[in-house]
Amino acid sequence: MRIILSTDFTEDNEALFPYAIDLLRTTGGKIIVFHAYMDQCFVSDSSYPGNFENNNFFTSEFITELESTAREEMEEKKRYLTDLIKEENLDNISVESVLVGGEPESELIRLADMKKPDLILMGTRGKGKKRFLEGSLAKSVMTKIKIPLLSIPIGYHWRKSTDILYATNFGKFDICIIEQIFEILKPYSPHIHVVHFVSHDDSTKESLLMEELAKAFETKEYEGDIHFQLIHTGNPAEALKIFCERNDISLTSFVAYRKGLLDYIFRDKLDKDDFFNLGLPMLTFKDID
């Protein structure tokens, strides 16, 4: 298994490292530590209005210093991660670092296309001036990246719970996605709650679809167990929150649809904000065109 761990070099972001190690503890694999520094935003020339070239802030020397600092911080994070792995006496996990200059979102997507990892791990808040890894940008990344994306809220305190929520709208790739969830979270033998929120009185169609989805897993083998449930509610966002609290959900999962499709697919029931507001880790999958 291969994981891209996207870091912003903050100490808070180091909380992601144990997650990557845990996911590879049994199977082994590689952790690719990634960071992109915003070098291109500062480059200017004499033709720019106001001649910013005379400003010491916009100089090639500044860019060189920015790159040098980023390299030092990358080496520090790489050593920190390597030390954590050694402390666990794990010899089946290797570490690679990738440092690039450019726009973080596009560089992350480019790296994923090139390395083809099994998972991308990132935080949902960062210190970058372009709001890298903050909520709104994380939402953008999850709708564009082709790889499953595990987003961990910075400041989230891990607790011992293997209960996972997967919110379904009965898409044709649900079976494939749920199988991927089991495979990614295999070390935890997860208990997956497959739920669908119904806000109208006649749920006959949804009941049949849920039964069909449940039947598909009757003969499948996987680490963990699975439960299927329709939730009738007039307030899906509140019902989602209550369900997670009552079932000690430690991670939510859903398909991150493109902007413009989300309202139609979820029929004004739930959107990504409702999941972000839970303050829980999210395992998301890009919609398949």
C-alpha cells in the first residue's frame, strides 16, 4: 500500500503521521511525504505595475531562501516520521519525500496522477497563505482527486472506535466503494454503518435499494462487519450528527460530488459542509463520471 501524506510543516499536522503508520502497520508499504511551497506567487518583473522588482520581498533570493527553508523542514519531518517507524520496530514501511514549488492543489493532484497511491492523507486546516488544506480547499481537492482521500481535522483527538459511517445515495459504484473502505481500513476490522436519509413519507423505493445493496454483501468476505439502515428524518443534517454521536462514529465516508451535482444528488438533504461540521475524519471518494 502506498500513501501520500500531505504536510504543511506545522506541529499540529504531525498528528497525521501515526495514522499513516497505523494503516501500513500490517501490510507494509511506502509513505510519500509531500509539500508544495508557493514560489510562483512572488515572481515579478519590471513590466509589472508599480515595478515590484525593486521590492526586496519579490526577489529570486527570497525564492531561494523559501526553497531552502522548505527543504530543511521537509528533512526534519522525514526524520521525525522515520524515527516513529523505528520506535514501532516496523521494517516494512519506507519513507519518501517530495518537495516542489507551485500551487499546492494542482501539485498534489499531479503527484497523485504520477505516483498512483492507494490513499492520500491530509489535514483540513493549514497555515498556507492560500488556505492550503483549509476546509474550502479540502472540499475542492476531494472533488478532483481520483484517489481515496482521508482528511483528518487538525486538533482531532483519536479515540478507540471502529464504527464507520458511509452515507449512500445508491450510486452504481456503492459496492466498489464499500469494498475499498474495508480494504483501506482493514487493520481496524471496521464496523461500517451504511445509511441513507429519507425525508419523505413513501420510502418503498429506498427500502428496496437498501435491501439490494445489503444482499450484495451477504456472500462477500471482508475484515469487519456491515450494517444497513434507512433513517427517516425531516432534518438530515441534525440526524447525521445524532447518529454519529449515538453510534460513536469515528470516521465518515461519502462520495464527494462535483459542484453543481451535489444539490441534485443529495436532493437538498446533505452537503459536504454537514460532514465537515461533525469534526470527524472523512474518507471521501470522487464521483466517477
